Amino acid sequence: MRLGEFLQTRRSQLQPEDLGIPDYGERRRVQGLRREELASLAGVSVSYYTRLEQGQSLNASPQVLDAIARALRLEEAERLHLQNLARSSATGSVRGRRPAPERVTEATGQLLEALVHVPAIVTGRRSDVLAWNRLGHALFAGHLDPGTPDRPAQRPNMARLVFLDAHTRDLYADWPAKARAVVGNLRLVAGRHPDDTALHALVGELSAKSADFASMWADHRVTACAVATYEMRHPLVGPLTVTQQTLSPGQDPDQGQSIVVATTEADSPARTTLALLAQVTPQHDPARPGVRAGSG
């Protein structure tokens, strides 16, 4: 019913007046749009849309899904998410075996090593930290053992840190913005990989332990956040504004590994602060042991 939940939630978030639908002063019994209103906007029958929302129609065409996406005013990432949900519903995907631990590819490891002066971390598709360079560890998780990415059972998980770790929560001046980006990305990954048991376990853990996560997850927002600017409050060097960019190396897109880098503006106070962080950080390289060929 993930498809139905997504449609119901997004339908409830649309206001009739925003779409030019008159209310004639009547009292509405449902929040947002009625099913018949959305069906009319999408050009499909009410009965068909109702079956789709209730999980009774499993073969929606791409054209119908695009029409519904336009009616719901979905952005591109949300439209792709809708298609992924519909595809998994049609194929009856079930949760499979727990996947093997992910490993950093040799090419990604080489790229990480080249980013000497930029904080960088390699994350897997579930946001596990697979490797980081010296500055990446110092900026994002300096309170953790730098060798943890080398031990699959102890790897930090960025989503878990954002919601459950007090140090990481305090690191972001606008924590809700960072949290929403994390949830939106997890939603996107969950739609692409409905049979990923490790991902479902992570979502279940965060929903149980964090009321903030549970609330944001229930909102069904989907975000492909490739670039975002955050004000960080580092406990060692103080505030700095960084642009976090998520780079996807040229490899199998289903593998889902990314390199997250944090850059600063030239000649800015943040650039000076980052240089200070490099000076006060021990001269070790935690990334090297965890970089090896292969994938999980």
C-alpha cells in the first residue's frame, strides 16, 4: 500500500483554492482534495483512481501516472518516485535477503583520496558511511572513531546521526532543513529499492526512536538534494557556512554510492575556519584502509 499511502498523503496536502476549485461555502469532510476532484484534474475516472489508491489496480500506464503527477503538482523527483512505487506494486516486490555490506569501489576510493583539502565522505545507498577523508571525518563526525567505516557492523549512518546523535543535531543551525533533506532522500531510495531489508530496518528503527523522523516520514515528501547550503556550528572551530554537494561517481546507479563534499566560498570566513579545522585535526588518513575494490 506504499503507492496508496503516497497518493492519499499528497492529495491531502493540496488545497482546492490553490487549484481554482470553488468550494461554494460548503464544509469539506476531507482534508485537501477529494478523490473525484483529483481524478477530474488527472482526466481519469473516479472509480479507477479509487482502485489505484486502494491498491486494487496494479497496472497504471506511464501516461496515467504522469497525468496524476501533474494533478498532484509533483516535482520531477516525486514523479519518478510515483513511478517507482507503481512499478513495485505491479511486480509484487517482496523484501529479499539482507544485502551484503557495501564496499567502496577502487575508482571512488581514488577520487576520495584526491580530495585532500575538501571535507568528503563516501556514503552507501542507505546513507552508511563507507569511507571518509581526514577533513570529512573532522567536519561531520569528529566525535567518532575515525576507523569505524572500516568495520561494517560499526559504520556510522548519516540518517541515524542526524536524528539520534546529539552532536550531529547541534552541528546544524537549521537542523529541520537538514533532517527533511535526509528523510526526502531516504524516501527516494525506498521507492527505488522496495525489497531492501536493511533500508526497511533503518526506517523502522528511526521511526521508533525519533518522533521527528516518524512525523517527517509520514509526510511522504521526496527530495533529490544534490546541492544544499548549511550553517554549521562546529564545536572546535565555531560557525561556518558550507555548500554540501552530493556527487554520483560513474558506476551502476543501483549501487547508490555517493561522495558528499563540503565546499566554502573563496576568501570567506568559512574558508578560513575550514583551514583552521585542518590545522587542529590530527594528521591521519582514516579513508585509506576502507578503500578497496568491489561492491556489496
